[in-house]
Amino acid sequence: MDLTDLTDLTPAERRVRHAFPLGEGVDFREGDDDDPGRGADWGPERTLRAEFLRELLLAGPVAQGRTAGLKVTGARVTGRLDLKYGTVTCAVRLRSCHFEQAPDLYGARIGALVLSDSVLPGLTAGTLRADGVVRITCCRIAGPVRLQGARLAGGFFANGARLGRPGQAPETAVLQLNHAEVAADVWAPELVAHGMVQLNGAVVGGQVRLDDAVLDAPGGTALHAEVLTVGTDLHAMRLRARGRVNLSGARIPRQLNLAYARLANPGGQALRVSSAVVGELWLRDAAPVEGTVNLRRAQLDLLHVPPKVWPGRVRLDGLAYRVLTPHLPAEQRLPLLEREPDGGYLPHPYEQLTTAYRTVGDDAAARTVQLAKLRRHRRTLPAYARLWGHLQDAAVGYGFRPMRAALWLLLLLCSGTLAFALHHPPALKPSEAPAFNPLFYTLDLLLPIIDFGQESAYAPRGGFQWLSYLLIAMGWVLATTIAAGVTRSLNRQ
């Protein structure tokens, strides 16, 4: 196509040809309510051939002292805009346009690409190099948007875009930014995607915004962002995701904010953040998650998840966090640790919860968690070990309830003192025996390391002899469990 021969061009193309070297815009719209969804019915007065646009962008005229640029609004583009491996030094702005076929910019080098408010059957731009931004803001794109491996010096904007077809489950992702490098932000509030959004392996210099987005991939993966690296935050407040949200191995130094979100993948994983490194994970005021949450081996500085948000199946083994908010009694947090789908006893979640309570100075809650851990471990032991565990628990709460031992001792001391005060045991050697004292005689029986000389001087008979045996046995049990509890406390220190 010879762009210098204006007779080869339609009137609409001549307008664009004259405006291009000056960097001026051409608006074909007939009103502000012009809908590019009906662009197939637009006539030749607002139709541009893709071949014409290709030649204009690759070899178009340049006016001295001016910055060339393609700025078109409200046009119908027929044919395929093929810029594959081409170099376009100027910005391409095709707003509110209707594309007959999906543009192909695979491997192209371009100044900037703006397709805001346009309607397209798809977009192929894998390994694209853009010196500026790429915008598909408020676009309606039925087929996949392929930007895998792209390198964008600016940001990527998909806010308000509508990708895919409702009710359909495409085999490929509707938005493919996997292994892309975006120097600024990925900005996609209110994005609606009927299919998977891919960000796995992507590197984003700024933040990722998915506030108020709707990611609909029931039974599949709604957001695939394994090993995603973000410069600051990933905000997805009020996100509605049907399908798995997979952030395994992601690196998010500040906030992963899922406040007010609704995550649902019944029968599968709804949220996977395993092996990720995240500054703060927020699920504040989110709806109860439908599906499994997997946080195994993740490293968090702060975890904010109210108990009601957690689902019935949660994988927490290896999860490390420093602060747990909101601050709640241990009794409200402990049921979560019983929700491992694999069952069995896993000590690490209890130790981590203990550490979190100690970090904020709540030692009482930390002791409650440790006691729950030992009770949970007791279920895995053989019968004889479980019996001994029950004795330690009843006596001193495994050393975490020392006042319980004092109450037992006081109860036994009062009972023994009363019994022996009413029925003095006979002396073994009446001429040598000290005066009988029921209080100190009972202490002699209860405390194995103390000798007041009463036990060796008197010998009860009948039922009182069995009472003395019981007091001696209980004294040894209490002494042993107290010693075990003290040892455990010293080990914790």
C-alpha cells in the first residue's frame, strides 16, 4: 500500500493519514454514547483497514518538529492488525474501536499501546516490548489477552475490562501475564474475567490492584500467580473469586490485602499461599472461605484473619508469622489447629501460635496453647502413656496450672488431717514416740522429701492404713508431675 497515493485511501483513512505525522487525534464517534459493541454495523466513513494502519505505523510520514502518533477514537478496524516482530516508535492509541480480528503484536517493539473502551475478539502480544503503558481499560475482549513474557517500561491497566464469555470455561487463560516484567503497576480494579488470570512468574515493580474484581473460573484456577514478585502490595479488596486463588511462592513485601473478599472453590483449594513470603496478609471482614486454605511454609510478618473466615480445612504446618490479629483469647484460636485435612498431630502450628502470644506479652494465652498441644499429642500415645498424661493433666495441667497442685495438696491435707485427728494411729514405740500431730503426720505422708518424724513413729491400721498408702501415692504423683512441669517451664525459657 502506497501511503503517498491518497487515491488508494478511503476518506476515513485520509483523515488518519494527515493527522498521524502531527500526532493529532481523529474522533469518528457520532456521540458520547457510541457503543463499539455495535461497531460491526459502522459504515465506510469510520472504517480503517488493518493493512493501512500497519503501513502507517511501520513506515508512516513524520513531520519535522512534531511527534508522530496514532490517535484514533471510534473506528472500525477490518482485517488483522499484524505488527508481529515490528518496531513502532510512536504510541498507538485506538480508543473505543471495534476490531474485526485480534491484533497480533507478538514480539513487537512499541512506544505505548492504548486500546481503552474497545471491543476485540482477542489480543496477541506475547514478548511485547513497550516503552510506555499498555491499556485495555474498560475493553470487552472475548478471546485471550496474551502478554506472556512481555516487558513493559510503564504499567499495565485493565481496570473495568471484561474478558472472556460468561458461562464459558476456556481452556487457556483469558489474561496471560505470566513471566512478564512490568516496571510500574498492574492496575485492574473492577476487572471481570470469565476464565483464569495468569500472573505466575511475573515481576511487577510497583503494586498489583484487583480491588472489586470478579474472577470467575468455577472448578478451576481463577488467579494463577505462583512465584509472582511484587514491589509493594497486592490489593484485592472485595475480590470475588470462584475457583482457586494460587499465590504459592509469591513475594509480596508489604500487604496481601483480601479484606471483604469472597473466595469460593468448594471441594478444592480456595486460597493457596504456601511457601510465599508476605509482609501482611489481611482477610478482614471477608466472607467465610468456601474450600481449603493452604498456608504451609509461608512466612508472614502479620496475619489478620478473624476465626469466622477460616474454612473447615486449613493447612498450616510450617506457617511462620510474628503477629496475629485481631488479638483474641487462645480458646478462640485453638479450634483452627484441629482443621488439618491430613489429620495427625502437628506440633509446629501450636508452637507458632504460642510464639505469637508471647510476642504480644500474653503469657496466659501462650500457656493455654501449650496445654492444648500436650493434650492433642496425648491422643497419639499408647494407653499407658495416655493414662500418665491424664494424671499430669488432672494434677497440674502438665505444669501449666501450678495452682491446681496446690489445691490438690490442700484438699488431701485437710482430708488426712481430719481423718487422723478423729482416729489417732497407735504409736510403734509409745515411750519414744513424739506427741501425735495429725497435720504434720499428714504432711509426712504427702511430702516424700520432708520428715517431721511422725510417719515413722505411728502406724495406722485397717482402713486408715489404706488412707495413708493413698496419701503417700498421691504425694509421689504430685511431686513427679510438679517436677515435670517445672522442667518443662525451664526448657521453654
